[in-house]
Amino acid sequence: MKGFVYISTVIIAIFLCFGCDVTQRNNSQSFDNIVYEPRHASGFEIAQDEAENRLIRVTRPWQGDAIVEQTLAVFSDAESIGGYQGQYIVGSAGRVVCMSSSHVAMLDAIGVVDCVVGVSGKDYIMNPAIVQNDGVVDVGYDSNLDYEALLSVHPDLVLMYGVTAENSAVTAKLRELNIPYLYLGDYTEQSPLGKAEWVVAVAEIMGCRERGEEVFRAIEGRYNAVRESVDMAQRPKVMFNLPYQDVWYMPSDDSYMVRLIEDAGGEYIFKGENPTGGSRGISLEEALYLVGRADKWLNVGQVSTMAELYSVAPHFVNSAVVKRGEVYNNNRRKSQGGGSDFWESAIVRPDVVLQDLVNVMRGTGELYYYHKLN
């Protein structure tokens, strides 16, 4: 009897020790050495364990104030996986499916766009390496993913895009198919350089983080050079947007576009009325008042000409800013399917966007993403 108790105790002890090890590998706590902490981005970090396996930890993968952690471990070899049961890849990703066009731009920036084997909405992509490559398949959208097409390209990883929460039906299916995934939160960043810095996280996944850091340093240097060249003495007042479903939304002072305008030497006409917390709806009457005071009017929905603007916003045709022709939109570069390069490559070219806006504020110079409505 004593022998049975002793053997049972030993077995339980071994099981407990093994269970502790598995738990540690499951919850990613062993990745406690931060090897990359962003200077501008707020939604990710890169850590490693004692064996120098890496972990990309995403803390803001979609909109909202809640901290929701998503992770992807990058193990050096199969033996290092141990009992880890989270999302992981071994070595680096050589075949990637991108659910957002911004992911394509980041891969292109670090020179590995040829690793893209699938995209969501190929007709909306601008990148010629994707458009002209028949081997890159369109895997569909969100809940309507074409899993047969997805499996046909044998991806090492799917880079996901979330709006307000994880699409649990899709991620459950990806786990069933044994296809690793990671939600990226680049679009949630409000800092222009913060958005661009996600190129480092993507570079880690692709096994070239040093290249990613080099690319980002160059982006940062160019952006700061443009910003430091701006004459802040004359600051035109800037109005944004058109109504969406009968509501005119104005961005907060800490938003992506307002930060760009401030860096470009403009003054946000709604500044101080909505300091933080995302966009705020205003009435048509208030919008009429603000447009009437604006020196520049930007990001006017999907319109490309003054005639289109007159059609969708007839109440504003007599505003001084319209009569002066100081209305600009960021849809100069569009794909055949109507996709906007502003929401694709501009994420890794904030310096080009900033130069555009400097030229808009000055009323001189060539434009790349923006154009003046005629």
C-alpha cells in the first residue's frame, strides 16, 4: 500500500511539473525580454525567450479602448515549440495572405512582396507586383473567405484585419485548418509615424527585423525633415469630410489626419471641440458654418470633381472655400476596382503624405496622393 502511494505521488508530481511547463508555453509568459519597443506605435512590441525565440505581441488589434492581446510566436526550429499552443510559425513566413492592402505595402517596403500569395479584394490593390501576378489569389472578404482558395496557396500565415473584435468564426476555421494568423492593428494608430512603424513587426515575421528597422528609420528621418521645413507663421484653417449617412463626422484633435495637418502647417478648424476619443458628429448647420470659415477643405468623400461635389453637397456650393477652388481629396491614385492607394502605400510613406499636405497648405507644388478638385 505504501509503495502504491509512493508511486502515485511520484506520478502526480511528474504530471504537475509537466503541466506547469505546458502552461508556461501556452500563455507566452516565457517571452519576457523586450527586444523591440516602438518609439511611435502604441499597439505592439517584440519579445523573446531565453532561447531567443521571438513573440510579436499586439495589444490594440482593432478599434476600441480595451487592451486585447493577440500574439504570434516565431520559433527558431520545431524542437523549440515544446508545449506551446498559441499561434506560431517556425523560422519565418515565406508565403503570406494579406487581408488588408496596408499589409501588402509593408511587405513591399521591406522587399518581400513576392511572398504574398493571397489578398482580400485583389481588384482594390494598387501594387503592380500583386496586380500583375496571376499566382496571387483573391481569398475573399471577412466572413466570406474562400477557404478552398486559401488552402490552394499553402500559406504560412494570414495577416488579419479586425474592425471592432475578433472574427471568431474565421479564426476558429483557420485553427481547424492549422493555418497560423495574426491580427495587425496598424490602422488604429493615430500617429503617422506610429502607423509606419508596424513595418518592423511585419519584418520580424518575415525574418528580417533589422531591415524593417532600417526602413523605418529612413521613413522617420524623411518625415521629420519635411516637418522641420514647414513655415508655421501662416496656418490655413482646414475643414474635413462630407456627411456620412446624414451625419458629418469631425475627427478628434489627436487623430491621424489632424496630426498630419498640424505638422504640415495647417490649423484644424474644429480644434479644441473634440480633443480625444474619436470622431464626433455635428449638425449640417454647424458644418455649413465651419466650411464657411475654412481656407482649405480636405477629404471630401469619394468625389473627384467639383461637379460631383455640387451634386452630393449642394448646400455648400456658395461657400468661399468652394468658390476659391480650395477643395482637395486624397483619391488621386486609384486601382481599376476603385481602391485607394492612400489607404495602401501611404501607410509606409507618411513623409509623402506630409509633403502633399504642405503643398496644399502653401498652394504650390506637385501632389502625389492628393489632387485639387476641378
